[in-house]
Amino acid sequence: MAANIDLHFWLTEWNLAPTLVLGLLVVVGVYMYALGPYHKRFYPDVPIKRGQTVAFMAGVCIMFLALVSPLDALGDDYLFSAHMVQHLCLTTFAPPLLLLGLPEWMIERLLNKRLIFRVMKVLTLAPVIFFLYNADFFIWHAPALYDATLSNDTIHIFEHLTFIVFGILSWWPILSPSQKLPRLTLGGQVLYIFLNGMPAVLLGAGLTFVSPLYAPYLNDPLVWGLSHSADQQLGGLIMWVPVNLFYIAVMSGLFIRWMQRQEVKQMELERQQGEIEVERLV
């Protein structure tokens, strides 16, 4: 049996659950309050950067499309591969934009609270968040838990929350907005991004080459001529290829910046050595 995924589906299958819509509105509302009254009261002399606001709103839009658009219904009821697109939006693409959108002044007062600072200091350590982020991603793709998310909304919501929270924290060593919890060195950032892409390769490759694992999809109608096996293979490839292309692009940019800084340091060293030689000759 084949499902009819037509224009009517894309127009009507929007997830307008009150808790979901309200949650996204609260996120936007808190951010706008911080840009407005909070900024005016505590940091009136600090300029607001438009690029940060655009980045944050872009991250929210990606979450909206992942959770509210028909992509959610397509992933829950028909295609494992569509569910993987949703997961990557929540774990890989939205989090760095949300973090880029947070100026240092917006979180400074929170980090001044000792308990919050201590917790964040531990959670943003590169080895700690590397383990937490990837363990979370692997655990939720275990067949028993994955199947549970499709049948229990509470578990499904919790899964998405952990994806977003750990996703944001996983980018902290690269995009930290705070000098109190600084970024890794550029060399450390390159290594961190390289290593962080490996678990997705392993899981994606595993899903690509094994038989269908997730029982709920086996009872769902076929979509667009994809067999259940082909659907899982496509989902594995989506997890495997786009994520690592994205990481490679980020890693390449960081590596170029690292090389440029090394070149500047080398030129400065040569200049200093030249000055020393001149002084000796004089």
C-alpha cells in the first residue's frame, strides 16, 4: 500500500500542538525581551549586533520547520529518512545558529551566578560535551527507545529537548559567546570538529548497511516508491553525508584561519629576529 503524500498533505499536516507552539513563542519572547527592556536596563551602552539577531531567528526558524511543518508528520508516520532530516535540524543546523545569536552581555549575569557557572563549566568542557552529545544521539536511535518516541509524545518531546540542549552545548567549544567559558584554540577547534563528526559516520554507515530496525515503519504505507529498506538506507546516508560535509566546511574554515594566524606569527617572529640582527650590526 502506498501513501498519498500530495499538496493536501503539505498544506494540512502542520503540528500546531499548543505546548510546541507556545514553547517556540516563549523562546522568541525571552530573546526579544533580552534585546529590549533587559538590554536597555543593564547594558544600554553595548551595541546590539544585527547579525546575531538574524542568526538566532534563523535557528528558531529551522526548529519551527523541523517540529511544526509537515516534515514532523512525514517523519513520525511514514519515512525514517524524513525523521533523520528532522533530527539533523535539531542537533546540527539550528544549535550553532542559536549560539551565534547569543551576545556575551545576554548571558553574563547568568554566568555570574556561582552554581550556574560551575555547571556550565563542566558541561562545556570539550571531552564532556563530546561524550554527552554523541551518547545522547546514539541512545535515542536504539530501536527500543526510537520506537517509544513514536508512540509516546512525552518521550518524543524529551528527546527533542535533549537534542537541542546538547546540540547547543556541543558547539560551545567552537562558538562560545563568553570569555568566562572560552573557546578552544583554533587547533583544538579543528581537532574537536573532526572527532565530533566520526560518531555520525559510524551510526549513519551502520543504518545504511543493516536490515530495517524500526518496527513502526514496517507497518506504515510506502512513500514515493521507497521500500522500508531503501528508506532506512537513505536515512543513514542523510545522517552520514550532509553532517560530515557541514563539519568539513566548518573545519576547513577553521583550518584556514589557523594557518593565517600561524603565518602572521611567523612573520612577526622573522621581523623580531631581523630587528635583533640590525641591533647587533649597529
